[in-house]
Amino acid sequence: MDHLPNVSNQRNSQSQTQISHLALDIGGSLIKLVYFCRYDDSCRDDDDELRSQNDSLYSKSDNGQPVLDGRIHFAKFETSKISDCLEFLSSLKLCLGGFHDCSAPLSDKIFIKATGGGAYKFADLFKEKLGFSLDKEDEMECLVAGANFLLKAVHQEAFTYLDGQKEFVQIDTNDLYPYLLVNIGSGVSMIKVDEDGKFERVSGTSLGGGTFWGLGRLLTKCRNFDELLELSHHGNNRVIDMLVGDIYGGTDYAKIGLSSTTIASSFGKAISDNKELEEYEPEDISRSLLRMISNNIGQISYLNALRFGLKRIFFAGFFIRGHAYTMDTISVAVNFWSKGEAKAMFLRHEGFLGALGAFMSYEKQCLDGLTVNTTQQKFPISLSSAGDKIYCSLSSNSDENGSIEHSVHGT
Amino acid sequence: MAGLSGDPNLGVGDKIERLQYNNNSSNVAVDKEGLEGIGEESNSNNKNNQGGEKDMAGNSIHRSGSRPQLDLSKAEIQGNSEERHPAILLPNQSDDISHLALDIGGSLIKLVYFSRHEDQAVEDKRKKTVKERLGILNGNRRSYPVLGGRLHFVKFETSKLNECLDFISSKQLHCGRIDSHHWNSEAPANENAVIKATGGGAYKFADLFKERLGVSIEKEDEMDCLVAGANFLLKAIRHEAFTHMEGRKEFVQIDHNDMFPYLLVNVGSGISIIKVDGDGKFQRVSGTNVGGGTYWGLGRLLTKCNSFDELLELSQRGDNSTIDMLVGDIYGGMDYSKIGLSASTIASSFGKAISDKKELEDYRPEDISLSLLRMISYNIGQISYLNALQFGLKRIFFGGFFIRGHAYTMDTISFAVQFWSKGEAQAMFLRHEGFLGALGAFMSYQKHGLDDLLVHHLVERFPMGAPYTGGRIHGPPLGDLNEKISWMEKFVQKGTEITAPVPMAPPGTTGLGGFEVPSSKGATLRSDASALNVGVLHLVPTLEVFPLLTNPKMYEPNTIDLSDHKELEYWFTVLSEHLPDLVDKAVASEGGTDDAKRRGDAFARAFSAHLARLMEEPAAYGKLGLANLLELREECLREFQFHDAYRSIKQRENEASLAVLPDLLLELDHMDEEARLLTLIEGVLAANIFDWGSRACVDLYHKGTIIEIYRMSRNKMQRPWRVDDFDLFKERMLGSDGKKPEPHKRVLLFVDNSGADVVLGMLPLAREFLRRGTEVVLVANSLPALNDVTAMELPDIVAEAAKYTAL
């Protein structure tokens, strides 16, 4: 079983970990971190399995360039808890500004690549607290760069998910474009990607992860996103959604292909039930909310794909979280509206596109560093997972340090 | 409005309409719809079975216009509907238009029903005599049996189905036919009665209808109905569609030959998106479950609002930036200009609720409502646009009860369509937005009689209670929707409290709106109260476009468009100042009784309220022109049963004018042909200043006799006039180079006011034509506006005038 480095596993040794090339994606709800950690002794000691199998997100050069063994780590924080993130960063032994001189002290001239709105909003804060400047990268560019990188470089990155069946899709890198990239963060961006660096944000919607979480919090008193998501597992949306069958007295509206279980109106039953909010199960509310938003995203995405004749739609962003039901709903929506023509695909590193893209942008300036490159040949990194379940969690409670969060497991 | 260039308030079409309406109604003077029969019966419980046409006519006169009084309907609830006036079976069974259709949706039940035109029963006898005298043929001008009448629109909450059932049963709407009144009451009218219904509830509640009302529901496909309803409205109603951008409402004239294809988005509890290619040709291409039910459902849970309207009302005072995550929130107040997102763009609806430490209770319900409304409206606009794009459709019509004429909703949808289409596609709204399905179901009756409707045969008159679709929602949140909807219930609850039984309208016109007591609602008519629930379309089946119009399509009866606010203000002032005088006259015309005074006061209140509403929202009742405004006044007068407020004045003036007519004719006869022709035309123009709508004229009346004023103003008619075709006219009449032209075969003279206008202006001109061997047809309105001479009065006047002249 192959693992991505699990930052939290290295908790005890993190002070020894040498970090270089940190990139941030500071969104409306979450801060995503991507950083490169060189293999050094402490690392090796920490995780034998990884080293021996040599298959984590790890790079080396095979053409005589300086070899850099290391791993790319992923971490995230809630934007509202940005101080945790700052603390985490300052606790890391950052060797920024090049790999050859990682003992050099931090200087004012150090730039960290960052994207997302927070790169603007919190620039001063980073300067003040950590003493480095944020080098702002365009959000869409980063998303696209990150997605392209993942799709090209990482084996079994993309997969479909329908009826509980997860199936990896082998993307022919020569036949990757064009595709529609749907990044579901707090809000949703839909980007038509034509080739490397050539893309257009064609649409978006404000009904995104932030809506699920925000509305969900107001409706259920859940404390965090994952709890809310977890609730939806056990919920039954029929309690609160108005179904076609509710309107038609249990029968289908077959003529236009609506079965009696089709949702006619999300939350529509709340109109006439004469029930108060407290009388609904939080599970049901969460389920209904999740379906509403997933379905809507799936539909708008499909309509945009259709508009440009795109057959492939990749969904990413932290809203998805590898959550089976979310992916299923999105897939069903795309499948339904496209009559099977278009396919919804998901990315294993769904939440880190922007941060990865920002990370990629280092290349422009320090090509002598990490040879993470645009050509696959030079980049024999594999991030494989034979498991059938991608699982991740965002829970500050699960981490005793309160600062380090899980990245992605393959099980 | 005594413009020298012609009277602006009465377009040609207007007159034609009234004339023909008159013809029509004189043919159907006796029968009445069942509803009114009931009202009648309850009024006169004791003389139920006296029977006979005579009795009915007498009754009608008593009730002046077969309008049930408030207290009359009380007995209806007791449901002794078995007792009726003896039936008169119409020989022509094709008149049996079924007249009720339902659309039972997830949240609301929409009702459309048809009621026969109320006859001007008070004039029945006069009509008859006139008819005899003039030898008007009884023959219907049309080969198909279309009846004039009204389409009514009412809605109920689906959860309060019982109210709806009560309503139907109280009005006997389920008893089948439009002429049910004439059916033999011994045969239960509803034995095999079938009601057309659509929407899911047509399936769900079919048994209940059978059980409660004994009627079978005949189910019509929902999409079929929506499309049929939309097509009908777009074709038949003049100002049905409008755009709404940034608070501005603009009516769109749809070219019926270029109507298809379009995208129809019906926003009910859920949303259906339908591509319409033609009549009966359509495809449901998409839909979304995020619709009106979502807004209301989520809104209820989040705000504890009790009704949709309350929730909508809250949103008016909301600020969504407290709860939505804006681009600026993410970007630290900056735009993300590179992809065209301004700082105020919503990045994530309800996104701020994530990070804040605030609980639900810490958010203002107003903000929540607005955020929800924006989220859903915008989403609807976006998905609709994407579908329109897919099929290359430029026009998107939004219907459904979610919209409710709510400005913000429409603006948001419009904005989304505009934004995503970069101005390519246009969002349009329908004034009868909520009733598409019900209307469609109504249309699905094999013989609804509306098939052959040509454009503009349905006209929208001013609903006297208030229109059901208000542009804006005012006032405090409404209480129970119940209260607004159920006229029955209202009646029962408040029946005893109402001391002045002044109906603001017959229930047939506005349903419950008719029973609002104006004073209890403050100065302004509540657009939202009854308004949201009911509406009326008047069917004027014989209205046709005047064939001699140069350009019938472009013809606009309104010579003055009141969309200019200054113009509107001017006329508002004119009408307001004139109101007390009008009330006096109206009351006097009805004999100055206490009842007349009470009605006069009620009229003044209602009309002022309408004016106030129009000042605030000029497009509240559709596109507003001066003719509409004046028609509103007349309609309003009629609603309060003043059928001819100026009757006595008109008589007086006619007499005075007739008295001086011989002198005038003598004077004319002494002129040479050319001078006479000019004087005649000047006379026509001069006499038209005798218009009680004009303050200047009213002042004049105090300064001299009619003939003096007439002569004086005739002398002021210096050419050139504002519209001056006299030279052409003269040449046509007298010829040039000594050649005598052929006389006209026939001349139509459209007459306007009573008194000097018709007697001293038009009649001498008519005489001139007659002398030349030309046939003269005088065309007058069938219903009066102020001191208009009506078709009914003309024969008497002409007969009287004939005494003074050889011709």
C-alpha cells in the first residue's frame, strides 16, 4: 500500500524536516498548503515504507541534474483560523529560496507563491508575522496549472464515481484537452481548459461549498464541514424535499421522464409541513442541502460543457472531499442531463489544484530547483493508490497540535 | 381634454369596441351566469320561484347591473343552491362553455374561471326599444358562439385545499356550464361534471374532488397546459410581456408572427424549462429543483416567516452582504477584475455563515431572506440562460408564482441572463405569470369559446379591487394567506362588521378584492393583499380592429403616453381636482340618495387609491396611457354602479343645444359653399371643447350660453390647425377647376360628447353630407365617459334634431 506522506505522522520530527518551495492557496474558507520536503535523514527515519517504495509524490532527476529526492506535502487550514496556519508555517523549518542553501536565514526578500483571494487580503499579515512576501499568482491560472499537472503527472489521478463504483480513468495525456474544470470551493468556478496555460473561466455559481457549509451550519448547528457531511450519510432528504411523487400523489410524471422520487423542489416540504426547524433531523437537512447543491453544480457544469462541446468534466475543490454521496449526485446530474454523453470525473487531489498550481509557478523562476516539470518524461513521479476509497478529513480536533491537518491517504 | 386637434381620450378602436359590444350585449340581454343567479336568489329568498323573464329583468334593475351586494352573498354559504330561477334552456347548446380550470401545484392551487359578461341590465329595456326603433338585426355578427365575459384568476395554498373547495362550491363553479343558470335545476348539474385540471394535484386530489364536489377531474398534462397558457397570453393580451431591469419595467410588444421559438421558464415550487417551437409544439428541456419551494421552505426554516409574502417582504429590507461571501471578502475588498468579478459579486451564497461565530439567531431574517432570494433568482436566471444558449433562443419568458411581480426577483433574474449572455438574451416576464398552467387547462376544454380569439379580443380592464400582480409589495407583512384568499371565509368572519355594504367590485370582478373595505386598509389599495390572488381578464369577443386604419398593427389608442412622469403628474392633478365635481354629478345622476352618496364616496376613495398607486407604479396595471387612465375612471364609476354620471347634465345640454340648432342651421345656409364647409369644420372643432373633462370648459359654462360659447370658440379657430387637412378635404368635397367630384358613398362620423359637440358640431356636418347624397353613419360609444353621447342616446337626439331641418 502506497502512501503519500502524512504530515501528521511526522509530527515528532517536523522540526527536522526541511521545507522548501512552499505555496499557498488562500480561499474563502480554506487555506491550502503545498510544500516540498527533501528527503533527509529525519524523513527517512520517519517513514521507511515510503522511502523504500519510492513512489510518493517525489521527484528526482534522471538526466544528470542535481537529484532532489523529496515529497510534496499537502495541508489545509480553515481561513478563519489563519493564525493556526501562520503558527504552523513558522514552526516549520523553512528552507526557502533555494535548495542549495537551506541554512540561509530568512530574509526580507523571500517570496512565497500564493493564490486565491487571501493572497491579497492577508498579504500584510504574512509579511508581518512571518516576514515573507506573498507572490500573488492568478487563481484561475493556478487551478488550471494544478489540474494539468495532476492529470499529466500523477497516475490514477482521475476517476469516475457512479452508483458507488469508483473507477480510475487513464487519461491519455495527448488527448487531454479540451476539458471543463469545475472547482468547487466556497464558490464554484468553471473553466474551459484548451491547452497548457490556455483557458477561460466560462461560468461559475455562488451555490458552492460555502453555501453547503454556511446554510448547513445555520440549519443544523454543526460545528464543521465534515460533521455536516457525515450527517448527510444518515439522512433522508425525502422528509424535507418535495418530490414529484408528493405533487403527483405518488405517481411518476412519466411523460417528461420524471420519476416519483425526483426532487421537484428542494426544501419544498418545509412549506406546508408546519414543522419548525427543530423538528427536522439535522441528518435529513444535511442530505437535502447536499443534494441540492451537488445537483445544481452538476447541472450547471453539464450545461457549460455542452455549450463548448466538452465531453469531460473534472470536478475538484474541497467541497467534494471524496465524499461518495456528493460525487454520486454530481455524476448522476451530469449523466442525467447529458443523457450519458458527458462524464463527471473527480480528482484525488481535488482540493489542492490552486496550491499546486502556485507551487508549479516556481519553475518560472528557479528551474534549477525542483524538476517538477511540464514534461512527463522528466517527471517520474507517481502517486498511486490501489485502494478504492479516497478518504480525507478536515478536523482540527483530530490533530492534537491543532495545526497540522491530514493530507490524502490512499488506503 | 378638449384638444382642438381632436379628443385624445377616445381612440377609434375604443369607440368601435363599445359600439359592437353594445350590439352583442343586446342579444343576450336576459340570461345570466349561475353565480349571479345565486346572488340574486339569496337577495330575494322569498320570491324565488316567481319565474319569468320579467321578474329577472326587474330584479336586475333593482340590483342595477346584476352585482350582488355584500350582504346578499351571505346566504350562499348555506349552500341552498338548489333553488334557482326557473331555467331557460338555451336552444343553442354550443354555448355551454365549461368555465373552471385548475392548476394544482405543490404549493399553490391556481383557478381560472370564466364568467359571462354582465349585461348592462339596467338598460335592457331601453336597448330593446332602441333596437326596435333602429331596426338593428338580431343576428350575431359572428358565426361562432363566443360569449363576452371575464376570465378570473384566483389562487389558494395547496395545503389549504379546503378553502379552494369551498370557494368552488360556493360559487357553483363546478356545476358545469356557463349557462348553468338555465339548466333545469332538477337535473343535478354536476352529475357528469368534469373539471379540467393540471399539475400534480390533479392526480393527487382527484378523489377528494369527486367526494367533496361530485365532479371528476380530467387531467391535463402540466407542460401542455403551461405552454398553451403562455402562448395564449402572449398572443391575446396586448401588454402581457415585459422586461424588468434595474427597477424599470418595460412592456414588450410581441410580434405574433415572430413569437417562436422561445424558452419558457416556469418557476413554481420547482422549475420547468421548456423550449416552445409553436402551438402545441414544445419540449421540456430542463428544470431545477432549486425553485420557489426552496426559497419558501428554506426561508421558513431560517426566519420563522409564516408566509411567502412575508418572507418576500423581509427581503426588501435585507442586506445580503452580511451573510454572503463576496468576492471582495475573499480578495480583501478588491475586485477580481481579471475575470470580470467585481468585489460585490457573490462568491458563495451564505458563505459568511461558515466562518463567523454567529448563530442563526444572530443573523437578521431580512438578510437571510435577501440572500436566499438572490441565490435562487440568480441561479434560475443562469440555468435558464444556459438552456436558451443551447438552443439559440434569444427570448426567455419567466412565469410561475415564485416571481409575483417582485421587482428584486425580476431584476436578479434579468441581471443573471444579461450578465451571462453578455446582453444577447433577454429575460421577459408575464403579467399573468402564475396562471399559465390553469389557463392552459382552461384552453383545453374542447369548446372554451376562446379558440377564435383574435389578438386584442381579450382586454384587460382595470381590476377594481386591485390587480393580482403588484409591481412592488408594500406595507406590513400580510397575515394569514387565508385571509386574503378566501372570500368566503372573509365574508363569514367579517360579514357582520361591515356596515356599509358598498361593494368595491362585484365578486365576479375581483373576488375577494371586492370585499375589502377601503378605509380599513388605509389610503392606498393594497396591491399585495387581494391583489396577489385574483385578477380578471375581460373578454370582448366582438372587438375588432377598425379596418380603415392605415396601419392597424401600429395603431395605439393612447395618444398620450403617460410613461413620462411629468405627463402623468399633470393628468393626475387634472383628474384629482376634477374628482369632487365628478362625484357630485355622479351622485346627482342617481337621484342624490343616501345610497348614491355612499357609493359616490366609495368611488372617490377607490379612484384616488388607484391614482395614488399609479403615481407610484405607473405600470401597475399594464402599460399606462391616457386612454387607459380615463377608462379606469369610467370603469371605476361603473363598478360603483354609476352608469351615466352625467345623464342629467347631458340631457340639459342636449336640450339647450337643440334649442339653438335652428339658428345655427340658418346661419350656415346663408353662407356660400366654401365658407360653409370651413365653418362646419370649425364648428366641429369648436364644439368639442364642450367636454366636462376639461376644467377650462367647466369654467366657460359659467360665462355664457352654449351658442355664445360655441360661436366664440368657432371664431378662434384660426387655421392652420394642429392637424390641418382642410384643403385636401375641401378639394375632395368641392372639387377643383370647376369639376364637381362624386359625393362620398358613405361617411362614418365618430361622435364624442353630448350637447353642443354632437348637436352643433357633428349634426350640421352630417346634414351637409346628407344633402350631397352621402350616407351618414354616426358612431358613438356604447358606454359613456363623462358627458359622452352614447349610441343609445343618439337616435333620440337625431330624431329631435330632425324636427328643425328638412333633412
